[in-house]
Amino acid sequence: MFRRAFWFTTGAAAGVWATTKVNRKLRKLQPDSLAAQAVDKAVESGHRLRQFALDVRTGMADREEQLHDALGLGETGDVRELPAPRSRTVLEPQYRHTRTTGQARLTGPTGNEDH
């Protein structure tokens, strides 16, 4: 008799638990609940984006301050002179004779013909 009562109680408890879980899941899948969840996610994403933008601004200000210090651009107005820009030479293409045709062809940096 005790075993039957135990298993009956266990079955009833499992049924109540399963019914509660199913009802909760169904309520979450109703259109009103889905809309509320979407709004919550959008608001949360907005807060995260705003925090990211604030972090980027803070990082930019810190980096700008570091660059000002490195370049000697202080608030006193004293400016160090920057080094002169380096001149850049234009690389001319290299032409070589090929043995088979005798024509001049453009070759790449490895000497292989570019097609």
C-alpha cells in the first residue's frame, strides 16, 4: 500500500511539474510576450552600443593625449618641429628580353613573367 501511494504521489508531482513547464513555455511563445522580449533585447542592445561608443570616445581621448605628449604638443603652445617627410621614389617597371621570342616583357619582382 505504501508503494502505491509513493508512486501515485510521484506521478502526480511529475504531472504538475510538466504541466507548469508547458504552460510557461506557451506563455513565452504568445505574440504579446514575443514582442515584449524583442523590445527588451532592443533596449539592451541600445545600452550596449551606447556604452561601446562611450568607451571608444574615452579611448580616443586617451590616445589623442598620448600623441600630443609624444609630439610635444602641449597646452602651452610650444610646438616641436616635426621631421621632414621622406621622399618617395616611383618604381619603374623592369623590362627583360625573353630568350624564346626576343620581345621585351614586363616581369614581376621574382623575375617571372606577369600575364
